[in-house]
Amino acid sequence: MAERIDGRVRADQVLAEVQTGAMAFREATGRPPGLAIVLVGDHPASLSYIRSKEQAATKGGLYSETHRLPATMAEDALRRFVGRLSEDERLDGILVQLPLPETLRQEEVLAALPPDKDVDGFTTLNQGRLLAGEAGLRPCTPLGVIDLLRWHGVSLDGANVVVIGRSRTVGRPLALMLLEQHASVTVLHSHSQSLAQDVLRADVVIAAAGQAGIVRREMVRPGAVVIDVGINRVDGKLVGDVAADVADVASAMTPVPGGVGPMTVAMLMANTLEAARWHY
């Protein structure tokens, strides 16, 4: 049976480290690191995510403010609003909660964020910095995955790692960050023709496809480490991208919920502290 890689335990440790750093920052500057959260509309999942981020900011010793805006807000008005937040010296990080209403273009809105306050790491400039191997704020979910693997003692140097999913927020940046750790990375997606065979060769499997049960037991090499990034609702229950019986063959595996999700939020707070140090 796979050992449980508990994201809640590690996330609490990260938040404790953030709290220590935030206290030191406050002593040095007279203010805590600051985070602004912008929510447009009332998407149910987004409301839940916002609450968890507010709680984590408090636990990490950060100042935070949440701005709830109507779904009918015009794109230009939203860009101006984000621009005004960017000028606030109390705020080191600004998060625009995604997804945005369909009437708003995500890329245009995110372009209003200065890269040094883009704590989600989603702006084109920060993603370009990642591609170029330059310093910048990295997307939080990939950061959380890398941190969990390191915390669990998984060596990525030379490891064969399969990433299932190529989204701009998870799969693509995660592949680049794994390359920085000297892993050999294969990215699979909906058009991949040999998904099962490629997964079977992996030392580490990271499922981020958004498709329940896409990774099945017979696809996983005995002893592999499995990280499940997926969040899917099936018959009223939250499940990941990895079938439950994969735990019978994997050496270690993250649960859903309680695996990567808490780490995403914790790394957002760590990014905010890092951005605050840059500004100081």
C-alpha cells in the first residue's frame, strides 16, 4: 500500500515558515507582507478557494484584503482596478482569481499585473522568465508539487517523470521546473497515442489532466511515486485523476483532497513573502 504524501501536513509547515519570515519582515519594515485577492463574480468553487486563501494569509501572518467585484464588470474597468491595486505600496502580491466570467479575456486582465506582484506566476513575463531559466514568481501548484516531492525525499535528478496535462497553469510550467531539477520529463495530453505505455515507464507520475481516473492501476510501475493534481466531482464526491487502487502498486501517493490543493495555497503565501522581500 502506498505511503500517503500528506499535503496538509506539509502546507502547515510551509505556513509556519511564512509566518516566521513575515514577522522578521514586519520587524524590518514596520509592515507585514500584503496580499490583495480579486474575485469577479460568484463562481462557487472560486468562493471556496478564496476563503481558504484568506485563512492561509491570516495563518501565515500576512495582511490581506479581498475585493469582490460584479460579474458584469467591464474589462477595461477591471484592468484599471488591478492597476490601482498595483500602485498600493502595502500590497506585495495581487491575485486575480480564475476563472473569470466569459465576457472577460484572462490574458488582457492579467497583463495589468506587474510581474513582481504576480504571485500566481501567470503573467506572460513570469512564464517567459521560467522558460528562460531566469528568476521570477513561479505558478503555485507546480511549486507545491516540487516541494512535496522534495519533502518526501524523492530524488528528481535523472528520474523519469511523466506529467499528464499541458495547461499553462500546471502542466507546462511544471515540466520546466522539473527540468530545472534535472529530471527527464515526458509531457502527455489528450492527443498522446501511447499514454499507458509511457506512464508505465515513469519513476514519478504527475496527473494534472482534469479527468477522473485517467491513471489506472495497470498503467503504474510498481514502486512509482504518484502525485494527483486533479480535482473532479463524481457522484457528489471529490476525486482526483488517479484511480484509488493505484495505491496498491505505488510506493507513495498524494490523496485527493488533502494533497496538492493545500500546497497550492501555501505556496501562494510563500510567493507573497518572496515578493515582499524583493520590494524591500
